[in-house]
Amino acid sequence: MLKAIILIGGPLKGTRFRPLSLDIPKPLFPVAGLPMIQHHVEACARVPNLKEILIIGYYAASELQQFIADMVQEYKVNIRYLQEFTALGTAGGMYHFRDQICSGNPDAFFVLNGDVCADLPLQELLSFHQLKNALVSVMATEATRQQSLLYGCMVRDEGTSEVLHYVEKPSTFVSTLISCGVYVFSTEIFQTMSTVFNNKQSDYYSDNTHNTKESSCMQLEQEVIMPLAGTGKFFAMPTSRWWSQLKSAGSAIYANRHYLHLYQSKSSQRLAKSRSKDNPDDTGCNIIGDVHLHPSASVHPTATLGPNVSVGAGAIIGPGVRIKESIILSGASIADHSLVLHSIVGRATQVGKWSRVEGTPCDPNPNKPFAKMDNPPLFNQDGRLNPSITILGCSVTVPSEVILLNSIVLPYKELTRSFKNEIIL
């Protein structure tokens, strides 16, 4: 029997994802037509003998209640949300709910970070874990030498796959092999966590500062996994499949493209089909490449969508509209002959006629092998806004015949003119 845990953090996290996370919890933001963590749930539900999925975080339970009910209905697997009383860290929440995780005596359990986007080889990782008789197995991938400093880096024995050395976000170069934030654990890991927890409690009671948060907060990578390197209990399975982190709003466009591509082989029914030229009764629009259209979205036959576009529920796309490499959220409307490129259009946002909404993609460098998605800061050293995708928050009004370039618009704004490289607060 198997279980899976999805770690989603809480509302204080995901600040780089604003303004998209202002009106919806980041884990529920739709990428390729599905809430971000539904891709995790779907991957876990495909694993044979997986009985339960536990989602751990400190969002209010009411914010995830409907999502969990929908997932149970769709995937016919038991799903529960375990709400932390405060931010306990990536390992603190797991240790706090260890009784629920161990109930039923699972053989092993998966742990997935909620901000990971990937083609997840969970069955392969489980088989690898069982073959190695490991305490912890991690999915690993290659990064560039420079980018590796932003992740958990490991040195691996090429013959046995044992992790000999692990450092989280090292200050100097360690290795180009990085952790994907996707693990399989044996339940004995809680004995290791217990030792870490008891040591922290001991330090807390012998220290006069009495920082209560630090005493109950445990980080999985730094405090639990790092000391296991070189003990013969920690193994890494490299994968060449697509993997990325969804840290900033800009990375949502990149993840959207790859998830849509995965639909070709795994869920082709989610991809829209282009209008048939041979059938005069076909009322569909012109589709280029991979496009996801919600069944309730209204798209004019003269509109052209794609490649790599997702359109949410109840969205209205007018005549002659061109959309490419973008996410249009539920209830948004794009009026006649407008152009949307490399942008995210928020819920219930209105874009007027003959307008242009355009951003700059921040994709990995195609000339660098293993390059990952960069998450540059909003501002450069000169204090100027770095070029990025354009983001319109929810319920924004963009008038007709304006240009919006490389800009971020917070929710409920009514624009009156064109903007370039600005944040509209």
C-alpha cells in the first residue's frame, strides 16, 4: 500500500507569484486548464496500489474544500487536506501529521513539492527506491553550472546511485545534479525526523531566546535529508524528462506549454481541434499547435489561437482575435481584433477592441544544455522593471486601441492609456 504527500505551503509563501495569487491560492492557479496541483494528483492517481493522497499546508481548509471534493470525484482516490496550525516548514508538517501518514502501514510514500511542474515518472522512482532498499530516494536532473547554485545539489556514486554529498543552495559550485523536489520515503524516516525534532526542542529549552517558530519548524532538505548523504540510505534517480519549478508568474507560461505538449500522449481529449475546412458547418476557430479550451469558453470562428494557449471557463474570445503563448483565465473577454502574446489575462478581465497585450518570454537558454527556467527579480540593478510576461490581475479593464507591453497590472484597475515596462498599482 502506498500514499502520496503534496506540500503546498501557505498564503505567506508564493509572493513572487503575485498578483496571480492575490485572488486564488497559488496551488490552485490553472496551468494548461487544470489547477497546478491537479497535475500532481493525476500523476499520483496513476500509480497502482496508491490508496491516499494527503495535501499538507497552512491555507485555510475552506479554500481547498471544493477542489478536494472535485478531485475525489474525478480520480476515485481518497484525498485529505491536513492544515498546519502555523508554518511548520517542509518537514515540520510531515512530522506533525506522522500518525495520519503512517496509518494503514504504507510500504512507502511519495512527497512532492507543490511548486514543481514535471513529467513525473513516479512508478519508475518507486521501483528504483525498492531496488535500492533506500530510506530516501529523490528524482534528480541536470542543471547548468551557474543555475545549480539555486537548487539542492548532490554528488552521486555513478555505480550505486548513492548520494554521497548534498548541499541546499550552495554558495560555491558542488555539482550540476540537482534535486527535483520529488521523493519516495520509507516510513522509518520518521525516526530520523524524531531525532531532529528532539534536538531542536532540547536547544529551545536550553536557549533563552525562546523562538517558538524555530522549535517546531523543520526543513526537509537542510535538516533531514542533508545529514543522510553518505550513510548508504539516500539514493538519487536521474531523469531526462521535462522538469521545472513554478516560482514566478512568468514561469506559468513555460509550464503551460510543456503540460499542453504532454497532453498529446497522455490526455489528447484536452486539446482543441482546429476548424475543419472541409466541413462548412464546423463553428470552431483556427487552432495552431497545442491549445486547451474549456468547454464553456466562447471563441469566435475567425479567432486564431496557439500555439500553447489555455482558455478558461466562460472566457469570451471575439472576432479576429490572435492569442499566442498565453493563459486566459475564467470569465475574461478579449474583444475584436486584439492581440495577446506571452501574457496572462486574469479572471473577469476585459480587453477592448484592437488592443495589444504583449510580454517578453523568459524561457531557458536553448543554446545551453540542461538550462532551467530562470526566475529573475522584478527589478534590475538600475531599478527598472526586468522584461517579462505581461500579467493582468483579476477584473482589470483595458480600453480599446492601447498597447500594454512588459507590464504588471494589479486587480481591479481600469486603465486609460498605453503602458510599457511598468507596474500599475
